[in-house]
Amino acid sequence: MQAKKSVSIIGGGIVGVATAAILSENGYDVTVIDRSGICEETSAGNAGAFAFTDVLPIASKGILRKLPGWMMDPLGPFTIRPTYLPKLMPWFIRFLKASRKKAQLETIKAQVAIMRLAEKEMMGLLARAELLNELGTEGELEVYESEKEFQAALPSWNWRESFGIKVRHIDSDELHNMVPGLSKQFVKASYVPSWRNVKDPKLFGKALWSYASGLGAKFIKLPVLDLSQDEGGVTLTTSSEKIRSDFVVVACGAWSNTFARSLGDNIPLDTERGYNTTLPVDSLKLQHQVTFGGHGFVVVPLSTGIRVGGAVEMGGLDLPPNYKRSQAMLKKAKEFFPDLKLENGVEWMGYRPSIPDGLPVIDYAKNSRRILYAFGHGHLGLTQSAATARLIHNLIEHKEPALSIYPFRAGRF
């Protein structure tokens, strides 16, 4: 009997877990290595959204118009730590280039393609893993404080509708029937009925891992210090042992560039530091995710609490958190939901792995067919995790990928 091919996955976040599940389903001997645990870092604290309809890059949503004003506010929806700005400039210049209309159109086409695959692969994976009960709330509302704000957002919704994404624009009466606790200052909303949230992203990731481990996937809690390859395979050096595999998948989010650089790949990966506060379940009665696009944050009901979070702070991996940002969002959330109870909240910060054009890197490493990349998903790691896993499986098998990986190639910059 031919021995199973072995795959080591660096990173125990949701992308690594989904990849472990799909490779294990297909007969691979899978080991996930992570310094913290399964879904203990960035994958633990997000809003839990399967945002299959969120196909537009940040710049296409009017962000560039708002950016100068936002950046003047250190607690606003988008800010850059002043001490980090010089280091960020190469990334930011690429972000501006990716914001041009022609580049945006290519990005949107790529996002539409991967989102279609993402929904198909994730729903299939959940069915096979018997995890459909992990799905929580349905529908998302983006709310507006004026007709002018709504009209400014309308072109982005028209874009999405042109790609078959259904949205319904609703007036004040219907909005406040759907979200009765919302302040009357919000007069209109765009409702996406197909939007889904999981009950809790951390618990969901651990449940998916239970499925993968039931298929034979193993976990090692160690930091990976280095990797090297030869004709026979790839060797990972950890703090206490060496691990030999036929293939390695680098899926450690914002920390992935350490390995990419060592392999000769120059990928402009940086971090969008996201903040949130999770309040007790009884802090607010809410049935849908509510997105405050003009303020850069969401309020979402999870089975484990009411999560208030979002915003973007560009500050890298080393600077300490600024929890005044999460407190500022909480203060606004109280204004927008007057009945919101603010006691006993738990603050959190995570590192979203961000590529300037808003697309992940899903590809072979430079000069290698044994080392693969699966990182840079920004806000969409949970959403695109199963699609990424399927593409990684295709690449390892040297099969025609489920969709073209050209827009996601490592060398596109």
C-alpha cells in the first residue's frame, strides 16, 4: 500500500483548519503547527460573518474620499499609527495603485469568482462535517443617517447587483421594525438577506477542527522557527523538534511574511489591527448584523455575546494595542442603540493579514512545488477559508484549480 502524502500546515487559524479538513478528507496525513492553539488568535475575535456578498475592495466603497478625514482622528474608522507610517509607505503606495478603476475591476472579478467558490465549498464542508447547526443569524443591514449617505453608497450596491448579489433597500419604517432598538437618526438601510453569521467564530473553528482531527489530522503546539526544502521534502524547525513533510502550507496570517521572505518572495503583507468588545448576551436584543459603514464598525449578535467591533488601524505586529479605539466604538454603539448595556464587556484586538489589492495569496512559493501560500485574506479569512483549502488541494494534486489562481499569485507585485 502506498503511504499517505504528508502535509504540514503552519497556522491554526480558520484557513489552516479548513485546509486541514479538506486535505484530510482526501487522504493526506495532515499536521497543523501553531504557537497558540486552534483558532486562538485572529480567528477567535472576528464578527463571525460568511460575507460571500462582500466582493468590493475597500477603496471602491468611497473609502478614499473619507480617508483624509478619518486619518485625522486617531480613534476613527481608519488610522495609521504615526510612528508606523514610514514603514507602511510601500504598502500604502500599492494600495493607491490598486484603487484605480481598472485595477478595481480586476479585483472585483477575482473576488466574485472566489466568493462563489467559497460559498459552495463552505456549505459542502459544513454538510459533510455535520456543522450546519453552527450557522447563526441571517441577513445584514447597512444603515444610513441620511438620504445623502445612502445615495453615496448606492453605486457600490449597484456593482454588487450587477454580479447577481441580491440587496433590498428599505425605508425608515421597515428598518425600525427589523431593528426596533436602533436610534431614529438612521433613516434608511440596505438589507442583504443571504448574509450569514456563525454562532461564534472561535467555537466554529474548534468544531471544524474536531471534524478534521476525527479524520486523522494532528496538532502540535509549537512555534515554527524556520523551513527548508530539498528534493525529498520540506523540513520545519520548531523550538524543540524538526518535522519532515512532503508539502508545507504557510497559513499563519499576518505572520506569514517571515517565511515568504526566507523563500525569496516579496509580498506586501501588512496588518489591519481590528478591535472589538464582546458584551454579555442580554446586553441587547438584536436579530441581524448591523453595519455602520459611515463609522467603520458592526454590531453583531453571537451565541456568546453582542460583539461591537471593526475599524482599521495600520500599526504592524509589534506596537501595543490602543484599546481606546474599542472604547470609542462602544460609545458610538451606545448612541446608536440607546438600550445597549455596556457592563462586563471583554476587549480584544486581532491582526488581519492585509494585501494592498484586497486579494489573498494562494500559490506555490517561488521555485517550489512543495511549499504553498494561503494567507492575506484581510477581513475575509473565515469567508474564504474553504475555497482557499480547495485551491490548495488542487495545487498539491497538480490539478487544474477550481478557478484561476492568476489574480492570487504570489508574484503579482
